[in-house]
Amino acid sequence: MPPASLPPAQPLGAEGGSSGLWGLLPEPQPKKQGSSFSKLRRKTSFTRSLSDHPVSRDPQAMRTGQRRRLSTEEATRWADSFDVLLSHKYGVAAFLAFLKTEFSEENLEFWLACEEFKKTRSTAKLVSKAHRIFEEFVDVQAPREVNIDFQTREATRKNMQEPSLTCFDQAQGKVHSLMEKDSYPRFLRSKMYLDLLSQSQRRLS
């Protein structure tokens, strides 16, 4: 039998959220409004939309209008490693929805912003993007301040003097490690993830 069918992907942006993904995930909590990064994101897409995440675009499905399908095998592979989860758009969407229930979604959004930042080719844009990411996620009392140590925060602050594509590597690595060791194991044990696996398995039986 065919794998479980998913509804069309929804954006991961502050306004879009995951919108009760697959009918299993809770509605996202309201985001903070009025921050400079929220306005910038609508223009530059630092936080990647669900439909733009790698591995996720299915050209044939896009041409035919068919729904993207998530198999039990794909969902099961999210437990192989944290990086496997991050490489799959529905994995990112599910993990983001889970983090929203723990009020820590800024960690994943910062990590995604850094991934998008590394694609910047214009020097002028690189500088402005770097300062906006720093002000939004890294600076003390930033609107979406991530949980990093003082030394990492100050090292990143110094990097803002001459921003480069690697200026957030240390902070991004710390946040990645934090999510991998803390939030990711809880996600794999969560009712949200287990229900998703159960539903996909029932549809295959």
C-alpha cells in the first residue's frame, strides 16, 4: 500500500508556523511581533520555508500537483541521527513544532538562519545580515536570545567587527550541540513523534 499522505507543506516563518502539521502537531504559539529580524526574514528568508528546505522539493509532485508523501521509513530515519532529522524538511517542521511546545524554537531558527547566512555572496549584504542575526539571536537580551555561554557570545561579538561567512560557526555549533543532546532525545520520546510513526504505520497496514 502507498505510504501515508501528508498535506501540502506550510512555511516555517513566524507568521506561518507548522499549522497543526499532519493533524498531529499542536498549533504554534504566537511569535513575538515587531522585531527587526521578523521584518527582515520576510524579505531575505533567513529561516528557510518548509517548501524550500533541502531533500524536500519533489519536482514531479510540484508539476502534477500531487501531495508530498512521508513514508514510515523516512520518519523512522529521523531517529538515526540529529543531522538526518535536519536534512529532511518534514523532520525540521516536526522538530520546530515540538520546540514550540517547549518555548525554545529560537534555537532551531538561529541554526537555520546561520545555514542560510552561509549562502550569502554579496559582501554588503553579508555585513548587514550578520549584524541582524546577532541582534536578533545572540546579543544579551536579544528578542530571540539563544542559550550560549558568555565566552561564545563574546567571541561572536568580536566577529561582528569584521563579519565573515564563518562568524557564527562557534555559536551555531554550540546551539546544534545543545539541541542534539537535550531537545532531540526528548523529541524522539515525545507523543508527537510517536503518534506520527503510529499513524504512518497504521496506514500501511
